[in-house]
Amino acid sequence: MTQHKHDFVETYTGLVGYGLDRPTDQATLQVYLQKFSDDDCLARLLPRMRQEQMDALFDLLSGLLRQHLNEEEYHALFLKDHGHGE
């Protein structure tokens, strides 16, 4: 059973551009992140990244998760571990 989804990028019809306003910025980031995390895109990109770039990206993402999700949200939303804490 598939647990991850990227529906937004498939259905969003609004402006993709950054710097206009908060709602457009959020939508643009969601589109970019979903396109970035596409299996084919990452298969091409990751081997070309320097270790320092991978470290920086990992640190940024894990830091954002720690800062903005509590432990329950982290397990449910990111790890898809719906049995955590039961």
C-alpha cells in the first residue's frame, strides 16, 4: 500500500513563482519540493551532488522537521508510523 502522496503538484493550477505573497510562496515551495522529490529527478540529481551539499540539505530538512513538528506529528506525517504512541 502506498503511503506517500504528491497530489498537489498534479492538481495545482495557480501561479508558480516566488516573492509575490505568502500563499503563492507556499504553493510554489510545495510544487518545487514535490517535483524535486520525484524518483527520476532525485536519481539524476543525487549522484551529482557533492557530499557537502547532501549534508547541508539533510541538515536543513531534519532541522525544519525538528523545529515545526512535535514527536507525534513527526511519526505520523513524516515516518508514516501510525502505530507510534499507541
